[in-house]
Amino acid sequence: MKMPIFILEMFLFLFDLSGRGLQNRRAYQVNDNQIQPPPLLTPYHLYAVIGQIRMVHKSRVAPVVRPNVHSHLHQFSQKTTSFPVFQSAAALCVGVGSFSDPTDLPGLAHFLEHMVFMGSEKYPSENGFDAFLKKHGGSDNASTDCERTIFQFDIQRKNFKEALDRWAQFFICPLMIRDAIDREVEAVDSEYQLAKPSDSHRKEMLFGSLAKPGHPMGKFCWGNAQTLKQEPKKNKINVYERLRAFWKKYYSAHYMTLAVQSKGWGNPFLFIVDSKGAHDGLPKPDFSDMLNPYDTPAFYKLYRVVPVRKDHSLNITWALPPQEKYYRLKPLHYISWLIGHEGTGSILSVLRKKCWALALFGGNSETGFDQNSTYSIFSISITLTDEGFQNFYQVTHLVFQYLKLLQTLGPQKRIYEEIQRIEANEFHYQEQIDPIEYVEDVCENMQLFPKEDFLTGDQLMFQFSPEVIGAILSLLTPDKANLMLFSPEHEGHCPLREKWFGTQYNVEDIQQEWMKQWTDGIELSQDLHLPEENKFISTDFSLKPPESPESEFPVKIAHSDRGCNWYKKDNKFKIPKAYIRFHMISPVIQQSAKNLVLFDLMVNILAHNLAEPAYEAEVAQLDYKLVASEHGLVIRVKGFNHKLPLLFYLIIDHLAGFSATPGVFSMFTEQLKKTYFNILIKPEKLGKDVRLLILEHSRWSMVEKYQALTAGLTLQFFDFSFFLCLLLLTSLHKSLFFLFVVSGSKLQFSKLPAKVPVLFRVVELPPKHHICKVKSLNKGDANSEVTVYYQSGTKALREHTLMELLVVSVSTSLFFFHSVPNQSALSKLKS
């Protein structure tokens, strides 16, 4: 999500240092029938700077200059809201990534991402920048993708100018000292070890190994101690010299794009570096001639894979021609919208009725792995039940039936324009995002899109093209698909291992009888059809005038022995959105581990029952969340005022009429076992559970809940007593409190026999050291978790604030002691 466009008095600055200038035109028009959003997205100064000047080691750095506004700067302004934002941020994207790794040094691009931050000639302290950020409330991060590397930081606005200078020096004259090589190799290796238990990373590496020999997708992009230290030493490779050569060749300003966001300086400023490097004008690394990397017999197979998590899932994947050039049409977004639809007539709707699947996701994540200059992925991922795993070929058949339906009916303009309208509404009224995230998105967009689409190219759908959509649909055929079936049931039947992550797998031909059915002509299913018109799309975005004096805090407007209703008028953000928090408090839930498990099941089944009827609301930007809290059910609903009550009543109706068939109850019982198990195999989750079990009164541990679940449960319903608490934050009139009245009458609950104290109390520890050691349940996970808990007793607000400051100070010291940038998982402190 990007910055809200309703903000007034905004400034947007786009710099083009190539001398070509910017086109002074509106870049946000969707079509003639759409509402035209204003031309600005951010309540701060945003400087999107295209670096066309060579940054070379020991280059002459010009002082900070104020650009010629008339020749390089287009400024737009409107009025601003009053809410304060104290952080400034900058992000720089380098047009080079792991695809450019030398074949004899896998992971070098990722390693360089670490090394450039180990001090500069102007600021030689190895950890000086991180210390400066920590001292002034800032943070930084970096990431290496296939064809791009992004660096970003944020800091308090008053310290931004100095921070930007310190940060810029890393790209102008980094030290990259030899003594730091071994330490940073360990940092890279640590990231690799943390990633190994991740099923998503394991899947990516296995998928990459299927590419044609010589294609960069087959490279080991992470890097580790083996590839960056042990093997180079064995092969007499000087890693330090190769690292500096890689930096000198690729970390050039004409490969870079920079976005800077701040407020309150007056005029913008920019670091300018002399552009007399030997490699000026060299084109960026280009892999666009390496097309069709997965057009191999090995790709069109069934892969059975053993996951880390105890889940079943099916991935159906196609490797398509690169789709980045169609960003204004977004054909993959249109197709994924329909594939991932959860309403009546969708793939998931039919699978849920058969109790074969729990979730389905389709499309392209737009990361470098899914979309680059050599191919674009279209993938369908389905989380299967035990029964769905046994019938995965039938599940696949249903997917191909729906694709056949889309191919037969062709692209639908009505559906495209509906998606277009929803995306435009979201774009108009986007919520505020952290500056560091926003500049990260913008600097990457500057690598991908022309200037007029820097801020909109990744969000808006500009033009309906049935020809382009139809051409892509024609490529989504069974004979061009790769199937990956993940299941713990494959343990012991997968003799093959992926080289770097050790993923166990086996490969086999897709059964001929199924392939024959799919290729000879699939009969369309009567259960599958396109979605109907969405009734939840808002059209009224007006703001209501205040009907009572403004209040700084929520006001209680209704109260009884069965509940209370709080209301707060939105007088700050002034957008046509509301937030509802509905809390049902009950003492029954905490009476036993069995009750907790049954409550978890109830919430999961309620979410399942709501998934289909509430899906249209979700895609229309009306969000809801059901939370099984320690003391009851929390329902959070937010979105546009116009249609939000429809969604709230829908949830209350399903809660009032709650029911579950034995098949659904059994399906979620098995799934909850896997959920509990997947929590327990993570060291940080297990450690937290044990710590809270020691500290909290009447707490039921995850192990006890797992034992209660595995002991066997029967379908039963509680006659709950509740106390309702409803909080409304909205720009509508407070007469909306009738939501509280209607929900209470529909639920027909009884009042609590006694007041339930919603308190969070912990055991007072004796004043001495205590050590609790817990053995990890996942033998294959090499990571450890250390939690240090200090108890200070009951304190006033001032003492609690001082404790928080102490935590920041100690965590900073530990950060530098380990000398592993961006590895927050190394140690955790709790106050």
C-alpha cells in the first residue's frame, strides 16, 4: 500500500539528471469513465532521483547542492492534514542482483550487499551508521533479488541530513576492509541457516534447479560459508579482490535509482558525485536473451516433496514469457483474480464443499523469482486437507476445468472494469505507510516503469486488452504445467535431495490417464462459473458533518449488564472509512485446555463458513478478522463506510446461526493438530510458550492444547454467556450504535453470572537467577533461541518508559557485539 492521496498540501519532486527532463503531465488517468485521483500520493516531500552520474571509488564528491527547480523539478501541491510524521527515509535500488553472480562465487551479490555497509572513507567506523540510526530512532535494511538490490533506511527527520550523508558514502567510497570478510561471511551464512527451515525458500531453490543448464535461475543466490569462504580458499580465489571488482563494475550511478522522502527542510537537496568513471554508459546486465528457461522435459513432471511443516499442498506452475511490459494491462492480475476467487462457483468453493482444500492462492508475486527479464511465473497453490491430498489428481482436474471455462468464455470486460474500479478506490484512499516502505517501492518502480508511471505502475489497471489476456490464457494448458505435491506422507519415499537446502523430493511422470483426460478435451463442470456482480463495492465516499462536540478519546454511548458501546468520530484523518472492534468476553474459554481447543475450532469453522459469502467484501477493500483471544472472540471490521454495515451484519448472522457438519469438524480438527505442531517446532514459539507458562496464572500451554486435541474431541456446542464491548471509529454519525443493539438481539446471549476480570498478571519471581532449558522439537533446525527476561515489578508509567529505553540500549549493544547487521533474530529482549 502506498501513501493516501487524500492528503492535502503535498509535494512531489521527480529528478532526472540525464538532461532529458520530465514530461509535465498527469500520470494517473485510468480511463475516461474513472474518477481521476489527484496527482500526488504522499504528505511529505518525495524526491525520486534517477542517478545518471557515475559513483566511483575515490571520486570527487560535490557538496550538497540545491537542484535547478525549473529544469529538473516538477512540483505539485495541495493542502495537508495535521497528523505528524517524524520519520524521513531514503531507498536506493541498484539494477544488479544474484543473476550476475560469478559461477565460481555463488552469493557474491548478496555478500556485497552486506560488505558495503562496513564503514566508508569519510565515516570509517565499521558499525557507525547503525549506531547513529539506533541513537536517533532509525532503522535500515537491504535485500538482494535476482536482478536488483535495494538498500533503505529511516530516521527522525531532524537527523536525516546527516544520516543521508553517512548512507551515501557507502555507495561512493565504501571501505570493505579485508578484516571484515570472515565476519560478514558468517552473517550471510547465518541468514542462509535461518532460511533453511522455510518451505517457501526450499520450494524456490528446488524450482530454480529445474531451469536449463547455464540459466541464472539455477544459481545459489543466498551464498554461505561453503561458497564464499571454504571453496574459494580451496580453489585459490581471492574473494576480496573479486568483491571490489564486482562493486566497481556494477555499483555505478547509471544502474541506480533513488527515492528520498522527508518533510520540513524547505528546498530539497541531493548529493552529486563526479561522473568520470571508466565504465560510464555501459548497459546494465541483460538476461533477456535467455528466454524459456523451463522449456525442458524435467519441468513437465510431478514432483513429490517432503516439507518441513506438517501440511499438504499442491502447486501448479507455468513458466510464461516475461510479462513486465504489460504492467498497464496487468493480464496476470485479471487471471489470478478469477483463479483465486473464493465466492460461489469458484475453484475453492467447490473444493471446500468436498472438504478437499482449506485455501487457494493464484498469480504472480512480482518478486524477482516470479517475474524477471527471462520469464514470468503463474502459479496456483492449494492447501489440501488429508482427503484432498489423497485426491490431488481430482483437485488438479478441477483447476484445469476452470481454466478451460475461462478460455472458452474469453476475457470479460465487466469483470476487468470491476477489478479496475476496486483498485482505483484502494489507490484513492490508501492508508498511510511507513516512509521506509514507500521509498523502497518507488525506487524499484523507477527501474521498471517510465517516469509517468513511477507511482502508479504497480497498482492501477489502465487498459483492457482481451487479446493479451486471451493469449496468456491459451498458454495455461495441462501439458505445459509443473506439479509439485508437498506432504509429510512422502517421508521415506523421496530419495533425491536438492543441493543447497537438502529438500527431499522425487520426480515422476504425470499419470497418462489423467493427462489424456486433460488434453483430449475437458468437460466443463456445472459447479464452476464466473463471479456475479460485487454488491460490496462502495460508491458513496462522502463525509458526514459532526453532530456533536469533538472528543479526543472514545465516548461510551451505551451501557447495560450485557455490554457497552464506545464511539469516536474521526476528526483527524477525515476519510470515508470506519473501524469496528467487537469483543465478546466469556469466562468459559479459560476453564480448561479442552475448552480452549474447542474455542479455536469454533473460530476456525466460523471463518470457514464466512469465507465464501464474505469474499466479495474482502476484495472490495472491506476487511475483517476473527481473533480467538484469551478471554473471548474479537471481531475486527474496517473499510469504507458505505458498505461496511453489510459485512458486519453478515458476520453476526453467521455467528448467531453457527453450525458445523461432522465432516467440517473433522477436517478442522486435523488441521488444528498440524497448526499446533507447526508452532511447537519453531524454537522461538516454543520458548515463548514455555516462558509464559511459567509466568502467567492459569495458562494452558500449547503442549496441553495439543494433547487435548489428540485425545479426541466430539462435536459439541456451548451455551456461552457473554459481555459485549463494541468500539466504533468512523466518520459517520454516532447513530451507528444501532449496530450494537442489533448484534445483541441477534446473538441472544445471556448476561455473565459474575464480572470477568480481564487482567494480565504474572507470577512474581524470587530475586535470583533462573535458567530454563528447552530442547527444540525440530531436529533438522540448526537455529537456537535465547530469551532473557528481567522482571521489574509493578511500576508507574515513567518507570515503564525507562525500562523500554533500557531494552533499546541493551539490544543495540548486543547487535554490535554479534556484528551481524539485520539479524534481529540473534537475541530477543522482553520488558
